[in-house]
Amino acid sequence: NAGVMQNPRHLVRRRGQEARLRCSPMKGHSHVYWYRQLPEEGLKFMVYLQKENIIDESGMPKERFSAEFPKEGPSILRIQQVVRGDSAAYFCASSTLQGSNQPQHFGDGTRLSIL
Amino acid sequence: DAKTTQPPSMDCAEGRAANLPCNHSTISGNEYVYWYRQIHSQGPQYIIHGLKNNETNEMASLIITEDRKSSTLILPHATLRDTAVYYCIVRDTTSGTYKYIFGTGTRLKVLA
């Protein structure tokens, strides 16, 4: 299966710990998007990355959150000093060419729970 | 803000066609309409997309009005497994990132 892979599927952290969420895009895709979903709500855009570059982080909180997409390896969404409000499902999507009409393809998400 | 509006919920009898409407009255001439669905606890699943012509694939048909201000997703023979939240999306092309702006979607319930 060459789909978007996210891990872990479930992650439990205590307040103040760090959470690291990983996303491997579909083969041949160099564009990665991260979205967050709260219960009973639609997905909200967080950040858009190409290989080694952050293109748009307008949806990501300025503090405690960071994202990277290194030349080798998966994209990482990192949340430092987690708080209860960070509990959510985090989805990653990948696509081919920016600006093309090709759709984004989503992974099955990481469900983050903060104790 | 989302560029689309959808009814919050719909019911459909199993085996019948499910017609899900979407309003996108502010869509620009070069913006595509995308449809996804999300089954509980899974990631959004791509269904179909189109610009101005009607589209059909193995999952569904997409009918876009001539003025492009609205569209309808048609599931020709709904099954219980089609119960999901369906999202109609027009991308944000103004910022150059082509990110998706999700609305609240339509919760489709297929009844036995």
C-alpha cells in the first residue's frame, strides 16, 4: 500500500511532555499538509511544507508547535509542552505538484490524547 | 472561512441514490471542486473532483451547474458503508498554498 502513512495512530502524553507525529507521504509526492481536527468539527489547516521548506505555517500556533520535512525521512509535527487543548486528531495529506488540480491524499491520522 | 456550504445532515435509503448538494457561489473560474468523505476515525477519503464538466468515476458522479455556483455529488446506489461525513471543498488559491478549507460537511446516514 503506497498511501500516506502516519504514526503512531494513537499517542498519549502527560501535560508538559513533547509529542512527535510522523507522516510519510505517498511515493512521488513532495508536498505535505498538516491538519488538525477537533471532535465534531471539520479539519483545520496548520502547515504546508515541501522538501526542506516550510511554505505556509499560517494555521499553526506560534508557540510550542513546529514542523519539518527533511530531505530524507518523514515529515514531523512536533508539539512541545503539550496542554489539554492539544488533544485532537492530526491528519497529514500529500500531493504532487503545487497548483495542479491533483487532489491531496490523507493518512488515517494520529489521535493525540493529553492526560 | 470555508468557501462552501452544505446541509448538516441527510438520510438515504439503502440502494437508492444519494444526492448531496453543495453551494460554492464565490468560486473563481479556475478553482476546482473536490469531494471527500470521512468515515468515523479514518482520514478523509478522496472521492472525485471537477472544474466545470460533469465527472464520473467508480465511486460517484459529480454534477456542476453551468454557472459553477453549486454542485451535487451523486452516490448512485447507496450502501450502509457509505454512511459518513461528506465534505465539499474549494481550495484556497489566493495564498499560493492550495490548502483545503473544510466546512462542517454533510453527515449522510444510509438507512437499511
